[in-house]
Amino acid sequence: MSPLIAVRVRGPSMEPALASGRTVLVVRGLRLRVGDVIVVERPDELEPARWLAPPLSGSLRTTQWLVKRVAALPGDVVPEPIRHLVRTTVVPTGAVVLLGDNRPVSYDSRQAGFFPRDRVLGRVVGTRRVSPVDADMYGAVVGWSPDPGNPPGRTDEESPHATDHQAR
């Protein structure tokens, strides 16, 4: 699988940082930081802790993806918005807390709890407005610009009790 992947944002859950119809460039294999915008496999909505296939095993085009912001990494204190779903005060190894920027309409850790780190496709490193014809061209990187909506944050390595969270 290519380390660079183009993904189209659909829906308002990441507004105002990423509007629906925007295309993001996702890089695999980068360490996650609190504040990063990432692309992750969408869990089963009826059973949020359940995925129907092994991690990242499906086709990129047929897998359902979510674009969310990393709110907490392993070893971090569990953020208040999801404490009612989980029975721990610390994010466990191998898990991340993800929240949408537009909280009233976002499906994220407030409904699904922790997301497994091995379900993360990669980190958003740029954005581009594209025409519908261009949107189907995976891997095109001409005209991409750094994503101003992805501020620097604390890395996995700086997280207390963190283990290796590098994408496999």
C-alpha cells in the first residue's frame, strides 16, 4: 500500500477545519500526536467496539473512513466527554481517543469509546480542493499544501507510558 493516500472528506464533522468535499492527503507510518487530524476505519455503528474485518484489510475504496482529531494517546488521562463510556481514567495501550471538531454532529469517541490504533490509516498532512474528476486520482500530490488545521501537538513518544504507535 502506498504511503500517500488521497481521501475525500464527506460530512460536516470536522468543520470548520475541513469542509465536506475537501480532499486530504494522508501519510501512513507517521507517529500520532495529540491535535493531529487522522483518518481511521469506521466501526460498526450498532456495536461501536466491533469491526467486521481484520485491521486495514479491506480495499481503500470500499472501507468506510472517519476523519477525526486525536484528543488523547495511550497513557493520557481520558478526556471528560468519553468518561461515561469507558471504565478507566487512563487511555490504554493500543488505543486513541478521537473527536470531531464539529462536536454536535460528529460520530467519534463520545459514541464509540476508544479507537484501536491499528485501525488508523494515517495522519492528514495536507488539503486540496479538487474537481469531481480529480477526486478519483489516488496518489496525486501536485498542488497539495500543508494543513493549517493540524497544529503541532505532543507526540506518541512524549506521551506518558506510551509504547510504539508507529503505523505498521
